[in-house]
Amino acid sequence: MADYREFSAKTVSDCITDACMTFSVTSDRLDYEVVTEGSSGFIGIGVKPAVIKARVKEESFETLEAEQATKRAAEEAERKEKKEREAAEKAAKREAEKKENAERAAAIREREGIPEVTDEDVKAWKEKRRQERKERGNGRGGRRFDRDRDNRNRENEVSEEPVVVEEKPAKPVREIPEEEKAALQAAAEAFLKDVFASMKIEATISCTFTPDNTLSIELSGEEMGILIGKRGQTLDSLQYLTSLVVNKGTEEYVRVKVDTENYRRRRRETLEKLAKNIAFKVKRSRRPVALEPMNPYERRIIHSALQGDRYVTTHSEGDEPYRKVVVTLKNGR
């Protein structure tokens, strides 16, 4: 039970008002006793203030606590409902976007004649490649030679580990006829224009062939950040799909490189700087450091950047797409 408090004012009514304001209650919830009625005196002489003792009624106090608890519970329920509603709206939006993207991808695959690739197809392809490499490696100096040849022929399928092999005479590059180059460029441009139209993105497409017969595609525009995506994932996907379109029906594989705003060069410089910083950290702490998961091309940049380091070595751990590079101190250091 709350203790009484004294309130003094000119009149009892003023005392009650002060008490109600102090306790934040109405007068019917106030329990008070009049100590003195007060006196106005005579011609300003003998003036005495009114004094009361007041407290909140016990039942009123409990009622107030119950009301406040009910109010807090209602507010909490409203916040929870709002949070759940927002989460449901976000989930529905993500599902709608996912469905829309899947429909766009299916439309593109159907228009370009690109078959849908499932997880089982990827596993079967990897197993087939492993068997082919094993068979070819038995008569050609082992798996290392075969891996190096694949590195030279296919940039998108490059192994992440640096490989040192005996130098061989350079294979002459087949000269692609100008008519075939023009047809490949036109196919790439038409495919990318359709993709950008579906994404409602305006982009300028510039296609050129490098001396090593790589189709280099440079994109420019105001919304290139969307095309790059998180750590270049969207740009890599565009490069992969464009490569499928360009190499559809060709006798010899043509490498495709898609870039915008020099992202590839800037990303490589960032990864090389990261590799050196991690190497310094490993040297100082003498403990291994695992980097975040990366794709094979980016892991290879880390391996290459630290290949000649005297104190640290690198290797990869985990399965795709969560495979990552681990930097460790060399034995004996």
C-alpha cells in the first residue's frame, strides 16, 4: 500500500488538484484526508494554507496496473502482428520475383534453345569430366598435364590451383573468319539486349575480338551496379549464359568475357590486396585464416597472389558453392 503524501495549497480543492496531477489519476481514485482547511485571514493577516494527506486508492492502483499491463500487451501484440505481416509481404515479394526471374530464364532458354540444367545434370557432367580426365591422363603424363590444358582452353572451367608444367610449343590460334566473328557478335548482342529489355535496364553493348579469339563484351550505362551484383555474381551469370549462346553450334570453343566499368580488374586488385593482408596476419599470429567462400576464378587469384610467398601456403576446403581458401604458415616457419 502506498504511503500518504502531504500537499499544501491555497484551498483544499487546489490541494486535491495537485495530488491528482502528481499521481496521474482522477479525483475518484484519490484517497485523501484534510489536515487543515486553511484560512484567508483578515486583511491579509493570519492567512493559513490548506493541507491534505493523499494517496492513490489501493483498488485504483491495482486497476491502473492492470490497465497498463493490458495496454502493453495490446501494443506488443500489434508490433508482433505488424512484424509478421511485413515478413509475409517480403516473403511473398521474394517468391514473386523468384517466379518472375524463373519465367524469364525459361523464356530465354526456350527462345535460344538452351536446355535447362539441373543439379543432377551438373553432377553427371562433373563425373563425366572426371572420367575423361582420368582416361586421358593415363597416356599423357598424368592428371596435371590434362588440368593445365583445360586451364588454357576454358577460362570459365579453370582450376583454382596454380599448376607448373613443362613448357610446350604454343598451339597456333585458329583464325576465325570475319563473317563468323560478326555472326557471334550479333548473337551475343541480341541475347544481351533481350535480357536487358526483360530487366528494364538501358545498357550500351560493345563487342570485340581479342588476338587470342576471346569475345570481349563491354557494358556501359547508368545502372551497371545491378548488372554486377553481389561480388560480381550477376555479371558471372550473364557471362556464362552469353557463352552458352555464342558457342551453340560452333566447332571450336570461343571464350567470352563480359565486363563493365573495369569491374574484373578492380576485383582482381582487391583480392590480391586481401591476400597480402591475410598473409601478413597469418605470419604475425602464426594461425591459419579461412577466407569467405569464393568461386573458382577468385580462389585462383588468391592462390596465385601468394604462390611465391616464402612464409605462407594456400589450399581450398569445402564443397561448392561454399568452398573457400585457407591460408596457413609453411612448415618449419
